[in-house]
Amino acid sequence: MANCNIDFGPMKKRVNVTEPYLPPLEEFIPYLKQIWDSKVLTNCGAFHNQLEEALCEFLGVKHLSLFTNGTIALVTALQSLRVTGEVITTPYSFVATSHSLLWNGIKPVFVDIDPDTLNLDPEKIEAAITPQTTAILPVHCYGHPCDVDAIQSIADNYNLKVIYDAAHAFGVSDEGGSLLRHGDLSVLSFHATKVFNTFEGGAIICPDASTKHRIDQLKNFGFVDETTVDAPGINGKMAEINAAMGLVQLKTFREIIARRKAIDTTYRELLSGVPGIRCLQGAHGKEGNYAYFPILVGADYQLSRDGLYHRLKEVDIHPRRYFYPLISDFPMYRGLPSARHDNLPMAVRAAEQILCLPIYPALELECVKEVAKIIAHP
Ligand SMILES: *Cc1c(COP(=O)(O)O)cnc(C)c1O
């Protein structure tokens, strides 16, 4: 039976924007047993190393270092490349993107987004480069690929590093292979709300073994050997229980993406003719992950964006305004010259219009249809 609240009055169930996928508990128990038997709980144990290998193979990348979460991975990625001074980034993201810069004592410089992809607009980057600029930190927002070629060519011209916040981009590929191969480093999040989760977790995709080796040291307090510490590293290690969750999740990932794709297709069909509603572009024939279903609520829609948001909440459907407010509007950023709204018109407009609709593997298509029906006839 569908879980949709609308059809089943007394049985109604809250519909959130997302819901973590949990494998059957029986599949997880043997892993727990092994942890209990071995008494290896963390510090790069068997599951940690197995998951690193399994993810490299699954994602089609050569080297990867697991982390306790995506934010610590971002902080460590910047530290490992010795990024300093100013970094060009997007205001249209989850706040952890810019926070990772502040944790490294770096000044964020916000650049506006492309109105179609909602990713950093490469055409606006050059004007923001100063002698202090050392890197670019773009986000593959909603798992939609950035213009990686344009970004790389600017980085090459100005000798800048590129670190991708790929927290939304697990399993996404372009014509040449995994999206995660681009830039100097890419960072994933395996938080419970993401398409692939380890309760909490993250990873850095590294281009070579020596970079991974350095990052492995930095996530372990900077220990180089038993008695030598050569940098102020952090504790970023993923624990065994989290790695075990990853190994179990990986087995069903393809099916999960197929479920998400069906939901995406249904929304697109039902919302395509609704005046004032624009669905963000899909995966463009490449392999997407259907992590989010963002719509833009235009001025020609019957309600304001917040009007629609509250209308859905009335019937216990809980979309989210990802990303509103802009990062650049939070108190620790809004004093920066680049945070001014006249510098970021497209990001400001997107933040005012965006609404991410419920999408997760257990969401019944009947519910999806109900959500679309309410949007069409609020
Ligand atoms: C989730 C997320 C992060 C942070 O990852 P955590 O694993 O929650 O620390 C960073 N950037 C973006 C864009 C995210 O969505």
C-alpha cells in the first residue's frame, strides 16, 4: 500500500524530502558480528580498507580515502593542497562548502551561478581572481556536472587548484567516465540524507597514490609513523561500523538509482505543463544519480514559492528550500564584498524560487502523483 498521506486519512504518513535507504537488518548483522569478534572498531580496519577498494571499483576511480564525514574531508582536502589566501566558490550550496574554507583560515570569494545549472558560472570566475587567489571550490549542485572543462582551463591559466565539492555527485558520470576524476581533488559525503550513506561519512578522491598517502596521514592527526607527527592533522577516520554500512549499501545501489529515476520521470511528466513551474534539467544522457528533484517556482505560478511550500506542508508533505538562504547571507559571510546581492543576482533569484521535492527509493509513485497534483492545482 502506498504510504501517501493524502489517500489514507487515518494512516497518513509524513512525506519528507528524503529518507535514508536502510538495507534489511539481517544483512547488516554478520558485519556487526565480525566487528564484535575482531574487536577492531576503527583506525583503518578490514571494512574500511574493503570499502575503499570497493568504492574505487564501483565509482571507476583509482584512489580514494574514506572520512568520518564530508565536511572534515573538505577541510582536509584544502589543507593537503596547502590552499591559502582567497578561494573562489559558490554561494548556492550547503553551508559546509564555505565553512571548510573558514576552518583553513581562507577567505571565500563568492561568484554567481549559471541560471540553468545553478552551478558556479565559469564566465564570472576570471573577474574575481586576485593575486591572493589560490584555488576554486565549485559544487556539482544536485549532482549536475559543473562546466569542468571551462573551470580547468581558467585554473590552468592562473595556476589555481580545483577542489570539487562532489557531495551530491556519488555515482555520476560524464562521457569520459566518473565525474569525480576532475579537478585536483573531489570530495564526497555519505551523510544519511545522501544517495549513498554510511550513517555519517565521506571521502576524498585522489589522483595518485602519494596524494592518498598524504591525505591518509592528515586524517590520522598527521602521524607519519608511530612516533612522528609532521602536520596539524585531524581525526577524520571512518569507523568500521560506518564502512560496513557502506559495503552493504553498495550491493543495492543500482536498484536504488532505478527507483529514483522512476520518480524523477514521473515528476517531469506531470509537472511539464504546469505554468510557472520549471524542473531543473536532468542528466543529459549521461549517468545521473537522481539525488534531488529541484523545481523553480516562477513569478507566473499561482502561489509564491513559500506559498507552495506551506501548502504542501499542510498535507504533511515536506519539501525543502535547498538552497535558501544563500551561504553568503549567513552572518559569518555577509560582510564580505563578494556576498553583496548585486554581485550574485542569479543565486539570489534561485534561492527565492527553489523547492526540492520528495525523492527517495521508498517513495511510492502514487505519492509522487499526489505531490504533482497538488502543485498543478494548489
Ligand atoms: C552534505 C553536504 C556537505 C557536508 O557533508 P557532511 O557529510 O554532512 O559533512 C558538503 N557539501 C554539500 C554540498 C553537501 O550537500
